[in-house]
Amino acid sequence: MTLRATPFHARAAEANRGNDWTVRNGCTLARVYSDAHEEALAARVRGVLADISWRWRELIEGARADEFLSHLATRDASKLEPGAALKALWLNDGGAVRGAGAIARYGKATFLLVSAAEDREWIASAAARFGVKMHDAGEGGLALIGPYAARVLQEAGLDPALEPLAVRKVFWRGTSVTLSRFGEHGGYEIWCAPDDGLLVWDRLMRAGAAFGLQAAGTEAMDILDLEAGIARPIRDYAPARDGFVKQPTPKSLGLEKLIDSTHQIFNGRSAYLAALETKTLIGLEIDSEMPAPHTPILRNGQAIGRTLSSHYSPALRRAIALAIVEESAAAPGTELALTLAPTAETPEFRNAIARVAALPFLPVPDSLSG
Amino acid sequence: MRYDVCVIGASMDGLAAAAALALAGLKVAVVERNAVPGGRAQTHEFHPGFRASPFLDELAPIPREIHWAFDLTRRGALFLSAAEPGTRIAAALARAFEEADAPPRRTAWFERTPPRRPWPGEELALCALADVTKGDLARPLEGRAADPALAGSALHLLVPCNGGMVAGGLGKLTEALAACARDAGVELTLGTDVTDIRNAKGRATGIGLADGSEIEARAVISTLDLKRTFLSLFQWDALPKPTIKRVSAWRMGGGTARVLFALEAAPAATREPIAIGFDAANLSASYAAWRAGLIPETPPTVLRLVSASDPSLAPQGAATLTATLGSIPFRLFDGAWTHEKRDALRDRALAAARTVFPNLGIAAAEVIAPPDIEEALGATEGDLWGGEIASDQMLDMRPGPRTEIHGLYLAGPSSASGPLATCASGVAAARAVLADMRAGRLK
Amino acid sequence: MSSSCDALVIGAGANGLAAAAYLARAGKRVIVVEAQNKTGGLCQSVKLAGDFSAPLAHTLYALDPRVVKELRLAGRDLKFAVRDLAVVGLRADGKHLVLSRDVHATARSIAAHSQADAKAWKPFRRELFSLARAARALWWEDGAFADARLEPFRRMSAAALLDGWFESDALKAALAFDATDGGLSPLEPGSALVLLWRAAQEMCGLQGAAAAIARGPQVLTDTLAEAALSAGAEIRTGARVAKILVTDGAAAGVALDSGETIAARIVLSSLSRRQTLTALLPDGEAGFGQHFASPRTGSAAVSLALKTLPEFSGSVAPRNARFILAEKMESYVAAHAAAAAGRLPDELTMELTIPSAADSSLAPLGQHIASVLVRPVPLAADPEQLEAKVIAALNRVVPGISAQIAAANVAVGADTTDVMRLAMRWNERLKTPLRGLMVLEEPVTAISGRAGRIAASLAAKENDT
């Protein structure tokens, strides 16, 4: 098993004092640089730089690329202008969520697909039917998140004026980078050629020093994702890889807003419309600092759902979780119960009260422009 | 119009008591002398563009159940580091809440009758801090006057100031709690002085305000310290003699001074507090100087580059630096706090800062000496913790929420749970009021 | 060579000899081993310039009257030269505070400093002494604090206690010296308890009195030794204990430096708890969890041979008194801080007596001994510097005294009172993790005999069961 280092690995290693690493999509990433809670809070008060090279990015090229993507995604990418992007799902034939991501148009016949989970084979074989070629974008990427993100870019010599869901290629002091705003945290993504990785990291860190910019590991980013109320593949749910399974449904994952009901031709549409889903995604605030991931949820002793991922939120000072429950139990404020797993300090199962909270748990870190 | 409860002082404890009572359905009024609520939890723009929390950068942690109950994060209070009361403090708080919920004792708080259950944390009362914590003395002793080699100094571990900074300064915390109180229906009156606690036949009936008006209430909660509550809000003939004697003998321990610096250029960013002069010898000598009414040569100082943790506290490119000095006497042996003496404090703080950041360029500095703290917060002798942290003045030797005056409750820094955790004494007072109301003891 | 006995006592000081006497009278075979060549411990005197005999302990205040009575020490030549030393706060301005058993005279003396304090003196003394008697259940027997009024004392400092009663700094400073017994700062919790402990003692039938034994405190240990010997105990001097022997978690005897072993199932040690459990036991026998407070400061006994009787400046002061030289309460605080940091305090706080004023046997005719107890001092105090400072301080109240000094001696020792152990029951205080091994520890280190008496009774009971 070789070390699949990202283009930023050398800098990550210097900053990773606790030598705490993880693997995501085959890439070696820092899990916690110093303290996950401090890093997550920094994203709300100062700014953080996170290595997102592990995301799956494919360039999709071909004369019928737009037609292909129309059939693939739950929103029509063929209508995009160059430099614009949309977020959508792609469903399997049973109407279940197979993937979620952003699709950006670079040019007439060139698109970019970005997703947290890789789904190469299925999409490539579908693309082949339209004569569309796919290949990995092969870049390294950093997310710059926080109230001072725009100012950091300015300080670094990049123009921060970019709409959400827009993408722009920039020639930045001798280096080509792609600047985009696809993330859910109000920040920016900067993608570059692997050889330019360390240069880009250093420039951003230097510019960010005045604002207390620091590196954030995957743990902190997962906490931010959870606080934003977004369900992620692998972490929260297993994407439907089998052709005709009907779970997980977009509704149960709270992803229906990524489906354009007027878009007629996306794969799995009829199965999706025919589905009768009574479960929905909720947020849970647990009366404890112990997280309770993938745990059954009870109401009056009845099992009515389960939690997905769960973390301690340093901003809220309590454990929170995404959960899928029956609609009848989904009203914010509803009191539910779940069981906390035993630990070394408390070697017994304990019950905890959990309250339904409206999503997102917390607003996106406010950006200060100008 | 008669309220159920009126609260003197819109400090964190006052607002917490009010919010807790209003959420329980009671009609609550809070009266605050200053134009801005918060007491110790404030943000102050001491120079255009430069902000800091004037008295302390961090308070004692708020117990998380209280944080959740008031939904402080969603109301805008974001702590930059999340700290929880330690196990000892949590146990002492549980005991304080237990006593608040229980029926009142027949004897005054300063008359203890055996047998008594020991209080959690009491084991520290005879220990020296230096014996109990081999490491960092700066954290427990920041802004204090204490000798870590003397028995009893370990009690400072029960009075932490590590609850974390708040984004935007501690004033944001107050705003969040005030919003919670207002949403629950609390009537908050600012800029109004309370002149006295109205009482008849040993029972508190309300408060008198500076404009001559009066607020009637079934219960009064005071968040002022013990001395100020009893000795300035009552006629002495209205109080039992033992109470006057005990309150007069209550010792204050104020030793905190602050210097806020606006720096022209931001030095190398460091988010950790920098402690200077916290070795045992200097702490001991500084304490002896404090007792003699002298400003120590090298007062134990904690520096914080607060804008490195929270860039909103200074303009871009500049920085805000706070200095917390301990062992600064309220009463100087050679007279009053003059400008020269305040400048001397500023110079001592600057000298300490220059040992860490040479070539520091100061755009402005504001000195907050103990008398300034007394003036701003009504805190007797500038003591932020309501009384000397000594073996005979902590835990059960501090007043609980109930006082010898029926209907008068004490929250705030002098009370048993006051120094242990933020908002705790307010919640304890609220619980005592509710317990007494439910039992029909407050008509 | 080896021998055996029922009880082995390490150290022939007051407590050791008292224990030996009691155990011998109870029929046990007792051997006392003393490292020095003579008995006495803290009761010894030091010879100065040939004919002067300066006691290292210049007053006795904690001798248990039951020890005197039960061991019939009075019949064995134990006599007192002074029964009740007054306390005199010596002031540089001559307005000395004379605090004697005569409450009215004392009030008059205090009135020169504060009328209010003069009024408060009688009630203060009455309450303190009444509380002290209530505390005797704990300190004289193996009882507990029963009186509710005693609870706050555990956590109160002497400074807080005195501040509550008096306003005059001079008066408080004169009273606070006794609170620093054992090395506490008057600001620390426990120091109020030390004041109470002193008031709980009884000498010559007088509560809270300080007395002096005719011909020196050595007479006390000599009479105790006589009582022990006549009851059948054996005393060996010049015999230093190297190790305490242990078998199966119980004391089994001692091994001396000479190689000799003495087997015994009861071993009583006059050494400090720390020394007994760490130096004399095999490693780990006493368990790893034991914590011993390290001494922070020390005290010094400075003995001066004087050619004439000192004259005090200002108003007349009685000769038979303990003179306290402490300007103000803050002097104690600053002195404690300096001493704990290893420095000689700028202003020394001390207690002076002239033992020869009432006992002519201690010095040649017309000449005198001045005995000064200086506390606190740094543990590694330089004797010469200390001596010089003491003499300078004395010069301020007795002008010209330095010219009268014929010889001087300085002895520095560590102060080891542990605040946590002040209110402990005797059972816990004396016993150790090892069966049969006890430490003769007083709540405040003082010549007493009480620990020996109680230890002997506990040891005898345990042995019989």
C-alpha cells in the first residue's frame, strides 16, 4: 500500500503535529492538525485552508457532452453558460441516489464533474454511448473557508469577486489556477496543477497570516459539513450502486432540492416520482457531548429511524447528528431518545435525549467582503 | 404593577436568572445601572477600530446545559474555544443547585451547624496551589493576588477563567443572553440606578429606583456583591446585627488591573496567552507587595494578542493586545490612584510586552485600574470575584442563593456558585425562587 | 549482638521518655535508644562562654499536666522558675503592649493604642479560651471537633480572626507570633487553629500559660528519664537507629548503626513522620501514596550571653515576659515570603525571653542569657548574618545591647507543621501503615509529652488484643 500523497502533502506534514492522518478516496490526508474543534471554530472566526484534492474531479469532453449530462443529472446542465455550475444528483434506475456533485461548464463541449465519491465506471460507460470522453482533471485543490476568505484572496493577489456556483480560470502571478465557489461553506476552492501545489499553499498561507488563517483537517471539515446539515456519501449514506435498489431516496437524505422537477429526462426519473417515501432528513441535537453515529432512534420506545454521522459541535457545545426519521417525528423541537455507546470511562450503554433541530444547525460563516 | 421577580443588575448572572424565571412563566423585571448590560461581559471599543473585553478576556466556563437552555450559539455567541467546568467544579455546582432546590435552612449562611456534608472541592481549602498543580500557575492565577505557596491558594482552581474568548468580544455573549431574556418576556431597563431594596418586617418587597419610582415584586434577586447588596441597599437598622457584622468582616480580594493596547502593526501572530512573572518567587513577592498597598515591581502579567484569535477586534494590519495584571492593590499605601500611577501600570505592562514583542508600536493604551473596575461594575474594591478567594470564604462559606431577608436572593460573584461557573449563580437563584414559590413560601 | 523487648522507643526527648515511662509502668519491657550522647532532644541547653547555659526551648507551653501528675514529676524535682510569662509587644516607639493574665491591666495597656480594642480584649480572650477548652476533646483525647463554633477555625487564618476582633495593627502583630508556630504564615488557613491550640494548653494549672522550668528544660527530660528508669525501662545513649525492621507488614524491631539489632513488636519514633517512613524503613514498605509536606521555612534559636540585665526603652516592662518584636502584621507576610524564597527577611519577627531574670542558675551572678526565637527564617539561613540582624533589631529596643554580648550561639531548624494534620485525630496522627509502628507527632511541634502518653496507651491496648 503506497502513500498516495496529495500535492500539498509536504506542507500538511509540517503542520500535522500529532501525525494524525486518514485516507479518503485513496488520498492520504491530515485528519487533525492540532485540534479538530479549534480548527472547526477557526473556520467561523478567522479562516481555514483545507486540502480537498481527494474529491473526484472528471473532465467530460465531447460534442454531445451536454446531451449526456442532461440525461445523467437531476438538473439540466446543457443550459449552463461557460463559467457557471449547478449542483445535482444522479440516480440509479430505481430512483435512488447514486451520486451527488457539482457540474460546471468550461466551454461548449467541456464540462467538469466534481463529487465527494467516485463513480467512474458507471458514468464512463454511460458517457461512451454518447461518444463522450472522461478523464481525471488531475489537479490538487484547497478550500478556503471563513469570514476573511475574500480578504485573504485579495491579499494574495486574486480577485475574490466570484458568484456562488461560478468557476474561473486565472493566471495568478505566473501560475494557472482554477477558482470556484461550489462549496457549502461560503468559501472558495482553488485548484492547481500538482507541481504548483506547494507554491499555491505558501502564497495563500502568507496572505492569510494577518487573518489567522490555519490548516483544517478532515475531521474539522466533517464537523462543518454536519453543522451545515448536508448529508455526504460514504460518511452518512451508502450511495446506491446496485441498478434497481430503491434506497437511499433523495427525500430521505434531504436532497430533493437538488432535483429540478421540470427536467424531464434524467435517469431514474419515473422511479423517483413513483416512490412513496415517508422518511425525511432531520438534524438532532443530543443532550451530551458524546456523538452517536449510526444509532437507532426511539420515540416512546418505538424505533422510528437512525442517525447518520454524528460529531461534537464545538460551536453548539453538544453532539449533533444527521438522522433519517419518519416524517411524523420530524417537527423541530420533538424530543426523541437514543442510546450512547459504552466507552472506557463509561462502560455501559446510556440513554440520551435528542431534540429535532431545523437544518442547517448553524448558518454558513459570514463572509466579510471589501 | 407587581412583578414576580425583580433582578438588580443585568450581568450574565442577572440575565440568566431572569431568563430562567421568565421561561418558567414568571413576570420578571431586570434593572441595570449602566446603559449597556453585561457587567464583566462587555466589548469596548477603546480606540477607533480597536475592540476588547475590558475587564477579562475569558470568563469561567458556562455549564453546557445552561448554554443549551439559552441557545446562546444561535443567538450569536460563538466561543473560540469550548471549555467545560472541570469535574470538581461540576460536583460543587450540583451541590449548589441541590441546596437551591431544597427548602431553606433555618440558620444564616455564616452559621453552620454540624453535622455537615463536605462540599466537593473543599479538599483544596487547605492545600497550596503549587502543591496541587505542578504545571501552569498562570492560568489559575491570572489577574489575582495570591501566593501559590500558601495553604488555601489551591482554591483558585475552583475559580477558572478559561471559558474561552467569544467572537466579537464578551459583549456578544451578553447580547445573546439578553436576546434570550427578552424573547422570554423579561422587561430589561437600562441606565437606571437602584437606590435601595424595599423591605418591611424583615421581608423584601421590591426595589427603589433613582428616579423615585419603585418596583414591587414577590422576590428580589441581587447580583451585586455581598457588601454592596447589604451595606448600600439597606438601612442598617433593617438588618439583623449578626448579618451586618459578618458582611462588614467579609474580605475583598481585588487585585486585577488591565491595560488595553492598540498596536499600529500586528506582530507575529500568537493565539496563546503569554504569561510573564508567574514563577513562585515573583508571585510571592507580588502578593506581599499587594498586601502592603504597593504596586509590585514586576506584577504577574498575562498578555493576549486578542486580534490574532479574532481579527474583528482590530483593523486589518493592526492588532489589539490586552494585558491582565495581578496583585495590583485597590488601596495604595501612599494615596489615591492618580494619572501617574495609572501610567506606571501602563509602563509596567508595556515593559512586559516588549520582552516578547520588541519594537512594539503603540497607537493608544487604556488603563483600567481597580478603582475603575469598582466604578464601572459596582464591584467593591474592584474585586471581580466578589470576595477574597480564601479557605474561609469559599464554597459553603459563601452565601447561597437565599439570604436572611425573606424574599431576597443573592446571585452574582459573592455567592457560593458565583465564581465557579458563569450564569450558575443566576440559575441557582432562579431555582431557589421557583422552589420557594412552589412551596408557597413567597406570596 | 541482639536483644529484644516489648517496646522500642527511638529518641530520648520528652515524648519518647514519657512514652517509655508509661509503657514501663504498664509492665512492658521498654528500651529507649538515643543517637546523641545524652538525653533531652528539644529540651537541651547550649553552653556559652563556659558558664552560661542557654535553653534551646526558652519557654514551655504545651506540657501535658496529666503527664506531670501521673508520672509524679513534681516529686522528682521538676520545679518552675516562672509559671506564667506575659506577652509583651515591644514597640520601637516605646508604647509597649503588655498582655498578661490581668485582663484589666492588659486593657489599660491596649487603650494606649486603641480604645475599641481595649474594650474588645476581655470578650476576645473569654471566647478564645472557651473555644479552646471545647477543642480539648480533639487535642487532649482522641475526640473530634464537636462544637459548631470550631468548624470555621479549620479554614480561618489568624489574620482574619484577629482582624475580626481588633483594629490595632500593633496588637494584632503581638498576638500573631504564636500563630506562626510550626512555620505557617498568619494568612494561611490553620493559623487560627494554631492560636486556638496554644490557648488549649495548660501549664501549672493556668490555661494558655507559658512557663519556664527552673534550671532549664533539661530538668524535664531528666525527671522523665528517672520516671522511666524507675519503672524498669532501659535507656541507651550513643545508639543511632539505622533501620526499622519489618516482618509481614508489622514492625519487628530496629537495627542500630553499630550492627546490633533489638527485636520489638512496638516501635515508637520521635523522629518526623517523613524521616521515619522514608529514611528508616525499607523502600516501599510505607506505601507509595504517602505525601509529606516539605518544610518551607525554618526557625532559629539565637542565644546570647549578656554581661548585664537588659533595660528596655519606653514604658516599664516586666522581666518575666515573652517579648514579641514584630512591627506590624505585614512584617509576618513579608518575612514568610522572603524566608520561603530562601532570603533572610529584611525585618525579622521574633520572640525574646531573658530566662536568667527568674532563674539565676543559668548564668553567672549579675550576668544574663537572652534567648531569641526567630521565625520565619530561610532553611539555609546563614548563622552569622542572622546573628547580626538579630542584634541590630535588639539594639533598636534595647539601645547598647550589642556592647553587652559576651557570646552567641545560633541553631537553625526546619518548621514542619502540616496544615492538613492540625485537626487530625490522635489515632490517625500517630499510626503508620505498619502495624506496631507509631510516630510521636504533635499537632504543632512543641515539648509536650502528650503524644508519648497517648501513644503508650494506644500501643498497650493494641498489644493486648
